[in-house]
Amino acid sequence: MLAETKFAPKPLEAPALGEPYLLTPGPLTTAYSVKQAMLRDWGSWDGDFRAMTADLRRRLLALTGDTRDEFDCVPMQGSGSFCVEAMLGSFVPKDGKVLVLANGAYGLRAAQTMQYLGRACTLIDKGDYLPPRGDEVAAALEADPAITHVIAIHCETSSGILNPIAEIAEAVHAKGRKLLVDSMSAFGAVALDVNEIRYEAMVSSANKCIEGVPGFGFIIARKSELEAARGRSHSLSLDVHAQWAHMNKTGQWRYTPPTHVVAAFLEALRQHEAEGGVTGRGARYTRNRDVMVAGMRDLGFETLLGDRWLSPIIVTFFNPAHASFAFDRFYELMKDKGFIIYPGKLTAVDSFRIGCIGQMDEHVMRRVVEAAAFSLHEMGVDTAAPPAAALAERAKLAA
């Protein structure tokens, strides 16, 4: 039960520049200096911009721990899904077969992408509550020798689950297959060190944990895989090998690059480095999560996932069972207080999500909890406890 004193009206501080905080898995709240970096125009063929592209590639490669010059970085125009499709279409041969590991919308989207590409795939679908495990992957690879590649989602943001990539990578490598990683929402805050985790290629995006703005993604892959991808892509504009070869020859993007977004991303990379890189960024996000989850649980909310699988990226909560709770109203009340949350993406239960990433710290997360408490009060909701059936379903599926 929520104590009345928790809802004593008091003004919340306005977000920076009067903008609401984006409590989403990207786009997210960016630093003022990142926004400022977009105020200058750049010539896409100019030497200064080519130097910016080279710097971007070098800085991203450094985040993987590649000290043996085995990998290269290929920026690619478009959203994260564009880059996932580019990776799958370039690195999976036309006669290859992909094992897709799914436990949410983005794993299922990878399977859908394979269908559009007309390439064979099979699926392990774990639902919303559980990660794919190494022994399951090993068994599937043992049972189907035709599988050449495995694609895994690093952080599945439809539920907020952090998948055990190291365990999956070990199983894939032991069976002599190749791992592709969609680290869209984790790279830059959760380690993906090539010296510790074996993968052939990974993909991420400018507007996630590096805290840039939307407009491009990037593929980091072994040079041997990039060479092998020549002539393999289904698409002119999503051909990773062609983009890589052109960049290495000319220093330029093949087609018009998002120049302002690149400038903003370089500033975001400098801030990322100053914060302590992957370790520092991940520590802040983890603290954001811990403070926010503890506060929301004090209000009666319950997380979809157990603590073991909670990512420091985004957290899914069950909707309260209270008859007066309506998510659309809760969303608007939170937005009025300066916080944009995310609707749920689950099929079995009603839920919503709160992101932990972006230019926010634990003090902001305490204000998020305060805003949630006051919003419940305005709705006439005196307990945020979820439906008993939702908890029972979670217990059954997680057993």
C-alpha cells in the first residue's frame, strides 16, 4: 500500500533545456555538447570529414579490445535494423543457414529478416522471460549440421533481458560455427571484448549506449569475414563488403553520409572515453537501474524478470492490477512531469518499460520514481501491485 506522504505535491526540476528525459532504449537523452556538434555543416567528400570517419572507426574498434588488428569497423547509414539486415545479408552465404536465438521482438525480427533474404533459418524461441542457454545452442547445432551461423541478441530490450553472450559464444565456437551478435542496445556499456568472447561480427547503433543521435549504425567484423563477404549481399546499399572496401580505398562513405550525426557521435565518443569507457558507462547505467528498480518496487511495482537477468539498459514492469490504472493516462502524467517512458512489447501480459541509459544519473532516477508515485496518486491508484495471474505466469514460465 502506498503511503499518502509519498504523494505530497512538490515541483520536479525541469529537464535540461526544458526537454523531457527519454527513458527509452534509444533514441535517448543526449548531452548539450552532442547537440551543439550538429550546428556545423560538413562536406561529405572533404578531407576534414574523411578524417572524422577514420577517427570514428578507430575509436569504435578500440572498444572491442582488438589488439591484433583482426577486426575492422564499417559505419552504415540507417537505423539499427538496417545494419542488422546488412550484417545478415553480407556475412551469411546464400546457401548458409542461421540459428536465430530469440527471447523477444528483436530476435523474432532477425528471423523475419532471414525470411525476407530468402535464406534458411531455424529458431529457438524462449518467450519473454528466459535467455537462450549454451547447452540449448550446442544441442541445436549438434542436431542440425546444416547450420552455419548463429545470431544472438545481446540485450533484448522488449523485456530488458541481458543474454549470456559469453556462454552462447563458447557453445557456438565449440561446434565450429560462426556467431553474429546484435549488440544494438548493449555495446558501449556491456563488455563485448574480442579477447574473451568469440564472434565473427557484431552490430550496434549511434543512438544507444554511446549516447549519440540516430542516423547510422556500425558493423565490427573480422577482416577475414569482410573479405569473404565480397559479392554476397542481396542489396546494393546494404553491402557491408562494398562499404568497407570503398572506405578503405577513399576514406569516404559510398553514398551520402549523415554528416551532422557523425560529428555528434564523435563528441559522444569523447565523452564516453572521459567517463571511463565501457566500464564507466556501464557502472552509471547499473546504478541508474538499481536505484530506479528499488524505488519502483517500494511503490508496489514488480519487474517482469528476476534480478539475475535484469539488464542495465531498460527494465520491464507489469502494469498494476488496480482498476483505475490505465497506461495511456500514466504515460501522459509521466510526460507532464518531464519523463517519457516506453510501452511494453510483450504478448502475454500488459507491461511498460523504463530505460536506464542516456544522459541521466541516479539523482534523475529518484525523480523518476517520485514522478511515478505522484502520477499514481493523481490516477487514484493506491497500489501498483501487478495482477496475480501475471506473477503466476512468470513463475510458471521461469520454472
